[in-house]
Amino acid sequence: MKLKSNIAISENGFMFDPYTGDSYNLNNTGVEIIKHLKAGKTNEEILAELKQKYDVDDLSLEQNLYDFIAMLSHYDLLENA
């Protein structure tokens, strides 16, 4: 999955979709995931990096990542594969 190229995101977690005019606020982890998606990293690459950085069990991390990606998809913020 890759974030649409037109989506703007600031360092403090403000994300803006210029096509719809919608804006979103993200926490630090959300910002980190968005940066990985914008870079074109796979879900597995993102999981590996987050596992190294955070003390969380694998199942919780995977579930939270996939829930976040599903939310991005729901709001049409991801490019079609």
C-alpha cells in the first residue's frame, strides 16, 4: 500500500487531503507509519521497523497497523493497488 502522493503531512501530525479538503490529526506513531507508506515501504517492512522501536507484542502491533491501514483505505487516502 502507498499513500496517495497528493496527501500533505506536517511534522506535528496534521494531514491534509487537497482533493476533499479533509484534514486529520495523527499521533507520533501515526506520523511514523504515514512516512513509511509515503516512502513505499511494505507492511512487513513497516512492522519490522516498528517492532525494533516499540516494546509491544507482535499480535497487537500487527492488529493496530492493519486497523490503521484499513482506516486510511476507508477515507480513500491510499493509492489503488
